[in-house]
Amino acid sequence: MRPTLAEALKWPAQGYPDTAALGAELARLCAQGLDALPLPAGGETLQRWQCLAAVAGHDLGLCKLYEGHTDALAIMAELGGPVPPSGSLWGTWAAEPPQARVTLKDEGDHVLLTGRKAWCSGAAVVTHGLLTAWDAEGQQQLVAVALDQPNLCVTDDGWHAVGMANTGSVEILFEHAQGIRIGAPGSYIGRPGFWLGGIGIAACWYGAARELAMSLARHCETRPEPHALAHLGAVDTALVSCAAVLRQAASHADRHPDGNFERHARRCRAVAEQTAETVIHHVGRALGAGPYCKNAHFAQLIADLPVYLRQSHAERDLAALGQLLGASSTRTWTL
């Protein structure tokens, strides 16, 4: 019988010391079929996000690779891409910093990629990538590429992190590397699942914050002193509020699978970010230096989470949410 994801996630004695260890664990989970998550807006969206949250609470480095792999599978299903090869591991790389851009040229039934792609998490251990590139007409195009070809180079450039260090989010150089188009130009961002994928990231933030909060809850069971209990109360209100917002978004997605989910995504991400920051603040003040220095799992999570949260653009994202909120949309504030 196939184990559940919760049963399969066991924290190793030495943690995950490098990107290779994360890649091996990702491969193990996939070999057991634990990457077969429900598709977004397919009727079990909450279950999908629960799985992402569970992996995040286990290890955020592993979650970064797992989320990218499962996101790639969902994107290809949504856009009618090819069935992924058996045993393949995928990354999803769509960051577009100004100094790193990939262009494509059509070449029969495939395209040729040239340029530099940044922020490629797990590039050294996955077998394939989904990445955004730009065609001659200036349109963004999603491309699938196998990484076992000579016309690309996975570098050691662009990654000097402490938190999330083991994700190996390096740069890849392409020189006429072969790929295939996935979907039409612009469909990566234009599809309904784009914003649901963004909420999946919020579920990851939530999962890590919840795991940190569990350390405080366990502490209060054995030492229920007033200040720690007050911190636990603050953490509880934040987590319960975030969980409610995520559940509401999942329910809405399953009822309206072809909807526009931008407003829901921006709201979920803002709430999850605020929740994670609240948990970090209160757990640290309640527990002191002990778990930071003597609990490897706690220390790794609390070092990784602030880095992972920076996938948010903070006030810029809040301003975008504000622009989406016309007078009619404020009826969601009604109790």
C-alpha cells in the first residue's frame, strides 16, 4: 500500500545537507507516486494545498523543489502539454530579472533557446525544466526543456544564500538548446491556474509557520507560563485566520474553475505572509534562543522561511490588491 505523504516525510538525522540530498528525497517521494496531487480547481484544491503545507512544515528546501515539480505537472496538464517521462523531475522557472532573459527561435517541431535563466531552483538535480522565454515578436512563451543536453550549462552562479541555501537556485546558460512550446504565447500567465499556483506558495508559507507554532504549543503544554500562553494565543489567531482564507479560496476555485483568481491569490498571499511573520515574531520571543541553537529542524525552518517569504513583493503586492478592490468587491467584508 502506498504511504501517505505525512507517513513518507521523515526528518533525517542529518537533515538535508545539500541540493543532492534534496533531489534524492524528491525522487523518492515521486517514485512512490506522492507527486500526484489533485489539480487546481479540480474539486480537491484544498487537498493539494494541504500537501504543499505538509512538505513545507517538513523542510522548506524540499518544499521549494516539490512545489516546482508538482506545479510543472499541473501546468502541462492545464495547457495540454506532453505526458512527462516516467521518473522525470521538473523545475518551474519563470522569474524574469532584467539581466537574465532567454529568447527562442522556432526550428521545425521544436525551438532553440539562447540566453541566461536565473533563479532556477534545483537545476542541478532535476531532469527537466519549464521556463519562460521570449519569441521574436516579444511574446512570452512557456517552454519545456530536458537538461541532459550539451547546449546548456547549469552554473554555480547567482546563489549565495544562507536561508534556503540547499535549493541551489542557480543560473542556467542556454546556447541553442532544444525545447518544445507548451501552450500558446502568453498562456502561462493567462491561464486560470497561474494565480492558483500563487496561492499554493501561500500554502507553503502557512505550512512552515504552522510547524514553527507547534514548537510553541508543545512548550506551553509543559511550561504554561503567562507570557508564553499570550504568544500562543497571538499565533493561534493568525494561523486560524490564514487557514480560513485558504479554505475559502479553495472552495471558490472548485466552484468556479474558469474564474479569475488574482484577487483571491493576492489576498491569500498577503494574509499568509503576515501570518508567517507574526508566528516568527511570537515564537522567537516566547522560546528564546534555545530552539534556534539546539533544534536542527526548528533552526532550519526559521532560517529558511524569511527567504521563502520574499517571493512576495510586500507593499507592491498590497498596492496591486488595492487596485483590484472596487466598491462592489468590498461586499466580501460583510459578515
